[in-house]
Amino acid sequence: MTPPVAQSDAHAVPARVCTACPMLCDDMLADAEVPANACEWGREAFRAELAAAATPGPEAWIDGIPSGIAAAVDGAVVRLTSARRVLVTGLAAATMEAIAVTCDVAELLAAAVDSGHPDGSRATGPTIARAGEITASWDELRDRADLVIFWFCDPSRSHPRFLERHLPRGRPFRSIWVGSADVAAPIPACHRITVPREAATEAARVVHAMLAGHGLRDADPLIGACRAITAVIRKATCVAIVTVLDDQIGIDAWSLVHLVRTIAHERPAFQIPLGAGIAAGGPNAAGAAAISSWRYGAAAAIARADRGGGRFRPAESDALRLIERGEVDCLLALGRLPAPMEAALAAAGIDSVRLMTDGAVPFRAASGIQIACSSRQFGERGTMLREDGRTILLDAAPAIPISSGRPGAAALLRVLRERIEQQLLAAADGETSP
């Protein structure tokens, strides 16, 4: 990890938002090839965008042939409007503004939309509505908690700078780690309490019962560990439980909600539910899920984009399954996709329109259209949503001189939306004319 620069140097270089992952750290100092206050992921993304800017390639590719943006947009309009069924995905790679316009395009085309949120690939979807969930921002963890419980998670693996930036500072605090014996605790100072991963739900329920004063059998195999957890909680004045829950049914999440609510009856308590982090498919996974939920009633796996009532079909209309079943013949994506999806696309031979939102030079492919957009890091202005719900503003003014001349993703999508709308209206007029 690169150490922070001295305070005197911080005034010379404005801090920037790092868009390498959903942490969206807002203190990166990017005045050199190795930026300060950036993790390994951030430094690698920074170097990649610098290299792309230094060696500009074609504005676009059409079926493996270099092209200008105008011709690529023309081709994208034709392919998208003539497709039988379009899939829109890769939304986590873009700003909120670009995602909103992409959803406009999806609605014009009656396309399927998948943001990549885990609820979309679970057959049960969001099985249990977590009504009454008590959560807090990452900054509240840093500023308020005096007990931090890591519940079967290690943020250092999924959220590179979370522990560095959001653990309590300048005051004493305790931390305990609840998890399997064969997994390392996230920080050395953690007090370890060993509980098997398969017993996570039961452990939360037992601690909940202890705090509520219910009687329990001493023969319960979890009784010792749960008594230790309960004792530490009762000594705290403000409790934060950090979680990265990935259960396929939702019972783990449900049990944690009830545990936190029980603690909160006696002392301030909240849950910090971390998302997928570096595995989320882009820096704005939370923003993509939020816009999809607002417009279609669910975070992902929307069978048909319709503001009047999008159809949510988990584990049926998620992007990977639609591609594998051959139910789409054209794809609109913002940036590169997860490796399994790229492999499925290649195997199915599905046509695609890609907007490269990370400043990278479009990759040459035998089929499909790729259009270069300005870099998120250096050329795109807009907003993103951090996983804890905090809005992060991106400033288009670069910290170092970069001049690519590429359009922003949101601006390019607005042109695409207008052109598609014109094409569809012209086609409708042609069908109704005598």
C-alpha cells in the first residue's frame, strides 16, 4: 500500500476519486505514474488509463475494422433496432447519469436489463424482506463505534482500503472476529471467536436469544462462543457489525437484522453490510442496483425494461442465463464484462455494442461494435453511489494533462437514444402509411 503523502504536499495536488472499485476512495493524489493513497487495484487502473491515453488507438471498431465514432453509432443504431431481443448489462461500469440514459435506451427497445446484482442470479431473489434493517455509513463506523464485530468476513479481501480508512480513529475501540478456525482475522488486534461458517445463522439467533434474556440449553455446541460474543456486546456503548453476506437464500441476512435490532434496544448499534467490492463488476454497482430498483422494482434480472412495471425474474433473466440459453441476439454493454459472461458471449456468437467507459482502447473483436469513451478517472463528470449509500461526485478536470478527445459515456448514450428513437418512429410511420 502506498503511504499517504505529507500534509504539505497534499495542498499542491487536488485529491481525486479512484474509480477502480466500489470503495470509491476520494483521497487519491494522482500527480505521478504511481498515485499516492491508492491500493494495488487503484494503482493498476491508474497506470492502465495513463497508458491508454498515451497510445490512442481507433475511436471505434466495427467487426474488427477500425472506424470513426459516427459510423460506429450508425451501425449500433441499426443493430440494436433490428435485433429480436436486446440485453442491456455492464451498468456498474458507468456513472449514474450514463446508467439512467442506458435505461432509457433499454425501454425504447423493450430490452432485458441486468445490473449484475446478486439478487438477480439467485433463484429465490431477495427472499426475505429486511424490514427494519439498521445500517450506517462507513464514516459512522469510524466516528461512533467502540466495538467492531467482523461477522464471517474479511474486508481487506473485498474492499482493499476499508480497514485503513473506516476503522475508528484517535480513540480506543475493541474488535472481535467471528468466523471459521481456518480463516485469518482481518486485523491482528481482533479477538477471535471461532464459529463454523455453516452455523452463522444459528449463532446470530443464539446471541439474539441471550441478549433478549431467553433461556438456553448449556449443551448447545455454540453456547460458549455465543456467551463470549454476548459479553463483549454488553460492555460496549456503540456496536457496529461488519458483514459480507453471500448466502443464496437470505436467512443469514435475516438473522443479522434481528440481532442488530435487539442490540439497538439497549445501546446504539448498526450493521455495515458490505457489497461485493472488487468483484462487483464495476465501481458503481450500488448505483446500478439503485436505478434498476427505482425504475423497475428490482435490482437486477429485469425481463423487460418498462417503467410501468418491469418484470423481475431472478435466476431466469439474469445476463449470463439469457446468453447461455440463446434468448438474446444483441447486447448493449458499458465496458468489459465478467469472464464467464465474456466466454458465454463468444461461445454463443451474439452480436454486441460496447461503450468502453474506463478509458481503455477498444479491443479488436471479429464481430460487434466497440466505441471508446472518455476515461472515468480523467474525463467523465457525474455521480456514483458508494456501497453504503453515499453519493460520490466525479470531477472532469484531470489532475494530470490528458487530452483524448473522446466523448463521455453519458453524452454518447444520449446521442444513441435520440437516434434510436428517430429510427423507431420512422419505422412506425412506414408501417402505418398507406
